[in-house]
Amino acid sequence: MKPSSSINDEELVAELQRHMDADRFGILYDRYSAKVFQKCLGMTRDRDLAKDLTHDIFLKTFVNLTKFDHRSRFGTWLYSITYNYCLDSLRKSQRQRSQDLDERAEEGLTDDDAYEAELLALKAERIDEVLARIDPPDRALLLMKYQDDLSVKEIMEVLSLGESAVKMRIMRARERAMQAYYALYPEER
């Protein structure tokens, strides 16, 4: 009997953890493959690489599904795998030492509303060019916040970081995006 595609993600994952089944996993793949591909494409800016990464991510998900502990939603867990796998791939392909992004968050950090307002006001056609100019971790973080509309709490889950660290990273990513924008378009200052 073919599994029902109307079952929710958590029930489907629980069934898969009890008994791995290609048809059931196919349902998860159908639900999430386009989203994972879009995340990979947004981070890598390379359609062929994004296809390869999507395949690898689902293979990794299949192999590690028994490790999913149901403390977060399956989609959040898969997003975390996607984010980390894409970053690892970009780091390897660029042969750069990864930057240490775990800077100590300052007490009492508040959002930098000025940078956020400026970033949101950028012309849509210029955003892609700016995103291509900033480092992949910054690009991924800004995509999580503004394209995917993830909350700070959801980003905390994906990155396994505290609230102030996430807010600090978002603020710095916005600052670097604005610096890239003004470097490209100095007449906009």
C-alpha cells in the first residue's frame, strides 16, 4: 500500500524512523526539494551546483533521519542541514579559511534600525548584485531574515546560537551589505 501524502511531516518522519521506505521519503522529497534547491541557489548563485547540493542534502538527510529528535520542526532541521551543507561547500570550493563568526555578543544589543531601513529600501534589481558581493555566511543570514522571513528564534535554532549572537550577526551582515551597496553605487549615498 502506498503511503498517504496527507500525513504531516512529524508523523511521516516518525514512520520513517521506525522503517525506512523510499515511497515515504519520496513524499518528504516532493514537499521540500524545491525549497532546498532555492536555498542552495540563493547561496551559491550556480544552478548546476545547487542541483548537486540538493541531491547531496537529501542523501545526507536520508542517512541521518534517525538522528532527528523532534525538538524542532522537520523543516527547520532540514533548513539547518541545507544552510550548513551549502556553507561547507562554498568554503571548500573557495579554498578559504572559514571566518570566525562567533564574535562575542555585546550585552544589551539592539537592532540597528537605520541599516535595516536602508537595506529594505534598496532597489530590487540591485539587491542581487549586492548579495553576490558579500560573503556566503552574510548572504545566507540575510536571505534567512528577509527572503525566508525566519524569526530570530528560528535563526537561533538553525545556527545553534544565542539570541544576542544572532542579532549581532544580522546587524553586521546588514552593515556589510550596505557597504557593498555604496561601493557599487556611490551616487546613492
